[in-house]
Amino acid sequence: MITAAQAKQFYDDSGHEVEQFLTHTVEPVVTDAAKSGKRFIFIFLDSLRPYDHLDRVITPLQKAVVAKLKELGYHALIRLDGEMYVPRGLADDDGNGPKHQNYGIHIGW
């Protein structure tokens, strides 16, 4: 029987999770955007909480997706998007609260 670490390594090497993300999340959006005459898209991933840094919250899956997109000839990077905001449920009566900021994958062709 193989160890859990070996099984995880086999799974990571297979690239199945990356292919699923590309097929079900990225491909339909890229296809629609290209048919609409657009040259780039932005796919929302998550938001940064206060005191988070972008380079610390990017997951290995997200890094692998960007690397695969680059292999396919796209210009891809993970970057911040928009202005900082206070989520609705965290705002006080004056609208103040912890600031969040969205980030995602910017893909161009």
C-alpha cells in the first residue's frame, strides 16, 4: 500500500484538478469573451482580509492554473481587482469596518 504522501504526489502529478478548473471555470468564460471581441478576462478567486498579503493567500492550485495557462500561450497572472471595501455583514452603523479587496486571475490573449 502506498503512503498518503505518495498518493497526494500522484494526484498532484496527474494535473486532474488543474484540468477540471480550466475546463469548467476558465474555458467557458474565455470562449464567451473571445466571441464577444474581448482581449482579456478577469476570474474572481477570493478576497483579501485585513493584514493579508496576496503572495501568502494564493493556493498551489491557483499557481498551477496560471502556469498551465502560460504554457497554453495566454498572458496570465493573479492580481488585485478594484478598490478596498467593507463587506455588508461586517459594516457598523456608519459603514465602517474591516477592509477587504478582491483578487483573481487576469487572463489575456
